[in-house]
Amino acid sequence: MKNSIFKSVIVYAKDVFFGFWSILGSCLTAFPYILRIGELRKEVTEGYPDPVSSKTADDLPARTRGLLFNDIDRCTGCHDCAKICPSQCIKIEDEPGSDLTKRWVSIFDIDFSKCIFCGLCVESCQPNSLFHTKQYEGAAYQVSDLVASFGRGQLTSEQREKWALIRKSDQNKKGLS
């Protein structure tokens, strides 16, 4: 019985000693950072935005996935980007245009609060109208400010009627040819 009590006390004393030794080692590691002693102990955290070392568009890699931009003049309104988007952040509404091959994209909205910047929409865009910019700072005070609109706007009823006549005459010309 004496053996087991002394053994238990010795094991306890060793545990206490190694615990103090561990705390002492941690303190010796932390004190140079706290007291800012030595060259390797300088602060490395940068404030945002840091005007000296902040990234410009030229500093970023070529394939940076920044905010999305849609060149609405090249957009055909095919909806491929909206169909492939896993987060459903792209909203498109279109109408028949004056040309049979191209549609009038009245609404093309990208909700950056939902976007995960995966790039699937950019890869699926056949006319290459949708692409990532090198702009990465999209902070806003309200969530509604994170919606980017690229659409051309709604058509008037007169414009719809006029384009319907143009399409009909184009179809008649193609039928006669």
C-alpha cells in the first residue's frame, strides 16, 4: 500500500512539474511578441485598406474571379448562365428582339450576396458576354446594393408591335427566297 501511495504522489508531482514547464515554455514564446522584442517579432497584420500594400488590378493573377460583368450588347439571352448557376443568383427576363437570332434582354440581374464566384456561368456563356472582372471589393451597407443590373429595360408596347412587324417581314422574305 505504501508503494502505491508514494508512486501516486510521484506521478502527481511529475505531472505538476511538466504542467509548470509547459506554461513556462508558452510564456517564453509569447513574451517576445507581447513586448515586441527582436526582428522576427514584428506585427504582420495589416489594416484594411492599406494604401501601401493594397492590391491593384495589375497585381492580381490573370484568372482572378472578381465581380461578374455582363456586356449586354453581346448577350443573346440564351439563359445558359442562369441554368447552370448552383446558387441561382442570376435573374434573366427577355423578349423577342427585332432580329430573329437575338433576343431583347430586358432584365439581367446578378445578386452578389448569393453568388459563390464559381465561374460556371462564365464558362457556359457562348457569346462570351459574361466575364469576371478583377474588381474584388464589393462591400455594401445594404444587401439590396449587392444586386448588379445589366438589362436593357422593358420594351414599350409600340416597340413590341414594331419589332413584331419587322420579324414578320423578315420571315416572309426568307420564305420567298
